[in-house]
Amino acid sequence: MYERLWRPTSFYLASGVTTGAEQRRAAAALRLPQARRLLDVACGPGNFTRPLAEQLADGGLAVGFDISEPMLARAVHDNGGPRTCYVRGDARSLPFADATFDAVCCFGALYLMPEPFGVAGEMVRVLGPGGRIAVLTSYATELAPVRYALSGGARLIGLTMFDRHAFVDFFSSAGLVDVELQAQRALQFVAAAKPG
């Protein structure tokens, strides 16, 4: 119910972008036809993992990573395949060597995490030279009344609202280049590259 109805509807209302359009934007930003190894952090039931895996170069593999055992069980059942695998763990300490992946992403989860910038740092660490990173996360709009309402409401339910510079500045300070931001309604999409 959540993945088929609630998530697509709520994300469309928050951003004006459909799930299919999100997936296409992600594949383009990550330059997946040139990538062989993708990490999808906080993959949930794999709704992005499998479609993105299908965009990878021949022989490519997408690794879905999540802390929730029930979500990973659903991912394996609903979105398993020869080009996907799923791993359980805490994203604050990814169990992969430095520079393991050509592309790393996290869609619709950083605002739920207790240490979102720690997770983002881990994502940068496992990204290889020349690799691409993309995140879709919350955006506390520039309009003061709307910003205060969104931020207050988000705090009540345990979400973090990020300003438009939070991940742009973080990725830039981590040495990433070609940082791009698209902010729409209450969500922002940020992509960048690791020099190499």
C-alpha cells in the first residue's frame, strides 16, 4: 500500500515529479550507462534499485542497502534480479572499501536519519574517482511562512528539513565537483561528481 499508493502520491505532491520521472532523472544524473557498480543507500523495498540496475553498463550490479530487515525481504521478493543484490546494515558505517562504487544514491531517506551528513560522508567515501552521487531529500523552501510551517510540522513527526545549500555545500566541501541542485516544492535533488 505504502509503495504503490502513499509514496508516489506524497512525493508527487511534495515535488510535482512522478516516480518514473524521478527514476529517469536519477539514471541521467548518475550517468548509469557508464557505471558498473551502483549503491542505493536506504533502498527500502528496492523501488529504485532494480530500475536503476537495468540502466547500468553490461555486467553491472546494483547493491541496495538498508537497515530494515523487512524492507530488504520485500526488496528481494519484489525487486530482486540478476543485476541486484541487497545488504543489511547501518548507513552511518557502510561496510564497503573506499572507492568501491561508480554511482551512489539515496532517495527519500536522508531526512529520516539521525546523522544525515555522516551518511552522506560515507556515501562520498565509497564513491570512486569519476563517480557520480545523487540524493533526493527534503527542502525547506525559501518562503519564510511556508518554511516555518514545513519545518515545524516536520519536527513533530521526526523529519529534518534541509535548506537549499545544505547538500550543495556539503558535497563541495567534500571535494566533489559539478554540483547541481533542483529544488521543487518540498523536495530537492542534488547531484555531484568525484574528480578523477
